[in-house]
Amino acid sequence: MADAKFPVVRGLIFDLDGTLIDSKVDLIHSVNAMLREMGREELHEDTIAGYIGQGAPQLVGRALGNGATEAEREKALKFSGAASEAARTLVGSLEGDAPFRYLRLREPPYDEEVLRAWAERLRPVLAAFASDIVHTGPAGSAQVAKAANNLILWACLVADHEALALAQRFGLDVEQLRKALGMSSASNDALAKWGTQTMAWAEDDMEIVQQMAADRGLALPQAGLNRELCRLLKPKRFKLDEYGV
């Protein structure tokens, strides 16, 4: 049997949740705390575990059941977004309204020497699946880096659709143009991987970005627009004939 051929992975951005820590227990406790707060009967941990994996809104919605009102769902999302004390102790404080919360960077001063030492201890583990490893800073900084990455990714995908749809309307060979653009200043990862993105988390990613920006009093008008564009684009992504009509 021939050896499997895998593409070279130059880098990988990931968060702790479900990767380096098992957050399932925290989520189960959070959901049952939310149900108690709302005067509802708690659910068995296996039941809640079966709801995990599709995002906070679906998790809370399934826990409440189909009879829940919109007001109840909103209240439940705000309450259930609280992290457990164990998670706070591990990674620091959480900021923002549910359903999406993000790690707030620990306030300076930082012990840079300790941070670098921990980064070096992790390097052999990370090197098992990534060739490029960048230490972004204290606990929570990598989530900011991930949010920045996602902001750029989805902006590029929207721009790619508009550029290729325009070219198609003028009769250009879209695939040939895509290859040419890949050699130019318009090159981007979304264009290189055209046709493969599911956009499963695009709107959620952009909501996190907007929440983070609001927390710092920062206006990101393009990010807000791209969030709405991603929502509209997702069901007809890569269908250039349908774009803009």
C-alpha cells in the first residue's frame, strides 16, 4: 500500500476548549446551573453531553426544549455563558456577554521570563503538528490572534466572491483568473482553497470579533458588514451565477 500523501501544514491556530482541556464537564455544570436559575429540572450529564458541539445557542436551546420563549432563551444564554471557577483559575478571566465569551488578557505587568519558559516547554508538543510556532503572549493572547485571523479570512472570502463574480460577468475564465490572482498581490488563503470552505463558523467568528471590539471601544465597520455578508453568502457560497442578484 502506497504511503498516504498529506499536505504540508505550516501552522495551526487552536484554542484550549476541547483541544488541550476537556471542557465538557464545565459546560454540563453551566447548563444545569442555568436550568436551576430558571426553575427548571436539571438534565442528566449524558443528555447535555449529547447537545455539545454545535455552539452555545443550540446547546441552550436544546436544554430548554422547544417550548421556551425567545426571552427565556436570551436569559439562559446570558446565564450559561459563565465559566466554571476551575476554568477561570486555569486560564484567567472571561469577558463579554454570552453566548460568546473570550479570554481577557491578564493585566500587566507580565512575568515575561516565566511566559517564555512555558512557551519553550510547550514547543516540542506543538512542533509535532506545526512547523511555525509563535508565542503571542500571556493567557488569552492566542484567542485574540485567532480572532484576527478569522476576521481577515472571512473578509478575503467575501472579496474573492465579488471579484470572481465580476470577472465571470465579463466572460473571463474564472478558474484561470483565480490561478493568476494567486500569483499577484490579491493572493489569499481563501482564494487558494476556493470551493472548500463550509463557512460553518463564519457568522459566529465575526460576532466574537465585534464583541471584542466593543469591549475596547473600537469601531470595526468592515467587520460588521462582513458578518452580515457572510450570513447571506453561506447558503449560496461559490455559486457565482447567483451572487449579487
